[in-house]
Amino acid sequence: MAKKILPLEEGDYYLSEEGYKVFTEQYLLKRGYCCESGCRHCPYGFDKKTGLHR
């Protein structure tokens, strides 16, 4: 199954000091699933260290 590509809107991300896009909780909730990459604002509670969701 192909993953749906969502257009980015205001509030979906910000730029880190290093210039990387950091997705916000708003965007991650719109996306609708956890990618298990340890996103900084993960609303799904994934812990990259343990590999588990809270």
C-alpha cells in the first residue's frame, strides 16, 4: 500500500538550528501513523531507545 503524501501547511514543521525540518505534533497526527523513527514531537508515544510505544 502506498503512503499518502500530505501537502505541508503552516504549523506542520519548523526549522531546527541546523536547518532541518522538524515535524510538529500537528503534522504527525494528520499523517495518521507512527513511523517509529523517534520523532521529537511524536504524539504516538514511541520511544526509540526501547522500541516501544508508551
